[in-house]
Amino acid sequence: MRILAALAFLLVAATAPAGVVPGDQAPDFTLTDTAGQTHTLSALLADGKTVVLEWFNPDCPFIVKHHKTFKTMNETFAAVQDQGVVWLAVNSNAAGKQGAGLERNQKAVTEYAMPFPLLMDVDGSVGKAYGARTTPHMFVISAKGTVAYAGAIDDDRSADTLGRQNYVAAALSELLAGQPVTTPETKPYGCSVKYAD
Amino acid sequence: MRFRPSFLAPVLMFAIAACGGGDKQPAATATPAGAPAAVAVRAQLAAPDPGTVTVAWTFDLADGWHLYGAGLNDSGYPPSVALTLPDGWRAGPLRWPVPERYLMPGDILDHVYHHRLVLLQDLLPPDGVRPEVATALGARLRWLACRQECVPGQAELTVTIPGRDQALPTAVADLPPFPQPLPAGLVAARRSGATVSIEVADARALRFFPDPDSGPFTDLATDGEAAGSLLELRLREVDGRLGPVRGLLQVEQADGTRLTGPFAYDDPDPNHPGG
């Protein structure tokens, strides 16, 4: 039991909590994607959707790892997309910083063959509301609107090797089966989100 | 030549010939054709005693770039060194110099090194004495260098340790500050609820650099540095428990000198059994 407790601390060790932690109500937002479509969290939840948020920067090596070298995000979404799951990538990087800008992100959607929308959080307010710190930083929101998982996509913090455990896939599997999420929080890894100065 | 953002920087391969004797320390720097300029790696050798060879893995960084410390960070990952040792040789752990706090917009906090990072590692020869003949060992260094963008890199080095008849310097020159034990009685610490208070009389400033397994904390971006003699670290409960406070404590004294040494406070709090 003590070992499990110690492991729990190691998984979530962080300099600060996320803006939201598992169990919190997910902050509502409306953002526009790279194709000009708006997406409102509360509307998706009203439709009974489970929502995955992925913080994104097309030029971050860790995003390249999971979108290009490996198709982690696309494959994780593909496994659940017919089960009422909506996946939204969100870019909170400020204008002039790496990976920012509509044109670059429109190109990224094509380059990475992203099967889900990429939302532009130009002023970073949604990222800060969630406490998004890295790209990627993952949040799974239950259909009830609470944060069911927050943290890393997997357990390999390098920029070039795939982890053995996909935390988001595990959380989605349990959530969709009506079970408690065994690991609701891990420490995210990746590039820092490039918020405005 | 600029560091081009790419998934994986090219592997740099070069050999370090450790020339014993003389005043000049064995060292080599290499930036092969096509290699990025953000990070150049080199190694220096020293022999503090006949039974130990100390290698200083040195990363020289271009302006604006940083590498990550081994402690708790919000982003990035620290450099690593994977050794291929000859039979019978053993290697000690990497020893890290004192990092600096690097706070970014959004209260994203990392502990990093700018300009230069030197990692010390002791190599222990078989039978406790350096062999008569030169010995070569291989090392793969991996890192993530960041400024606005982040670029992973790696280099493969071959380090040749000269035979025992060739002298090595007794110490690596020009080292940055490394942690040293803080003077006994300098620091007073107590826990009240979820807050650990650290007090050092007459300090001008206090800073805490957490270990990876420390915390989690409520807001280390705010709490991890304080002007004056009192630093208060608020811990965040997970499953009704509080994690340990472990890492480095830096004491900036009234005259501006800095003492940095290991600090740990993980006594259980009566309000949080098992913490």
C-alpha cells in the first residue's frame, strides 16, 4: 500500500497543480478551429460527449513524436471515436512564438493528418484555465463535465521513444465502461506552453 | 550554423584523446560539419586519487539556450549519459551543479542551466588502480536544449583514459558551483498542516530546487523563492496524504554569497498520517 502511495506521488509530482485537477468541473470555453468552426465545451457535454483536450504545438519535438513519428494521438482517438468521444487539440502559444499562428496550424492539420479539430486559443486563456503546462498536456472530461484524467499521454518522457502505457487510452477505456479511472493524474511532459509574456 | 529544429539532431561522433601531463587538462571540443551550434559537448579528465578517474561531461550552450536540471521541472528532460565501460570498470552517479530557477509565462517553472553545464562522474578502474595501458570507453550523451523552441540532441563520444604512467590533473578546472552540505544548525524547518516553513536567520533570500519525487506542491512558482529569511512551501494533498520535501536549498546570505546544499523534510504531520 505504501508503495502504491509513493508511486502516486511520483506520478503527479509537480511544481504546481493544474488549473484543474481530477474531480474538478471542467471550465467551459468556446474556441474556433483552424477551419473556422467554433466548438463549445458545454454544447458537446450537453450532447453526451466525452471530451479529450490535447495541448498542441506543431513544432514541439514531443508533438512531432506523437503525431508524426508515432501516430499516438490519431490511433488513440480512432479506438474510441465511435463511442461518443470528441478529441480537440488546442494551441495556446502566443503570436510570434514557436508553433503559433493560423497558417502554421492549418498546415499542421494536413501534415499530421489530424482527424480531429485544432482549436486556436490565441490569448491563452483556456490553457491557463486548465493549467496546461506542456505540449502535449492531456485532459479527459467525462460526459458529466468533470475532469476524469489530467497529465501525460504516456509514460515515456523522451522526445523519441513511445511509452509502454498510454494513460489517456486507459482512462478512456475505464470511463467509457463506467468504471473509476485508476490513474486520474500523472505529471505531463513535453515543451512548455508558450504563453504571452 | 544554426540548430535546425528537427525531430532528432544528428548523432555527433568524435573521440577525446586524453593527453596526460603538462598544464593543459585533457579536453576536446567538436562541432562536426552539419552539427547544430546550440550545444557543443566535451569531456575533461582528472584523477583525484590513483583509484578514481573523474570525467567532466561539459555542455557549452549558445546564448539563450538552456538545458534542464535533474530536479522537478514542468517541461523538458535532463541530459543523460549512457556509458559503455570496459570490463571491470564501474561508474558512479552523475553529480549536478546548482541550477537556476527559470519561470515562464503561465507560471511554468523549470530548473535549468544556461551557458554551460558540467556533469561530474567518477569512473572506478578494476582492482582500484588505473591500468598501465590506455583505456577507451564509450558514452552517448542525450539532451533537450530549449529557448523558444526545443531541440533534442545526442552525441557519441569515445574517451581515452591514459595509462597510469601518464599524469592527469587532480581536479577539473573551472567548475561551476556544486551543492555542498549546509552548515549544521543553519536551517530550521517545521511543518504546520500542509505548509513546510524553512527559516535561516539573517538570510537575504532563500530558494528551493525540488527533487523529482518531491511534492506535489500547491504553487512552487510562487513559493520556491522568497526574499528574506523565511520560505514557506505549501504541499498539495493527494489521496489525503502529503508528499516529501526533498531537494536543494539555496541560502543567499546578507553579503550576497550563496550556499546551496541538500535539504529534506519528510517528517509525518500528525494531521496527515503516513505523510
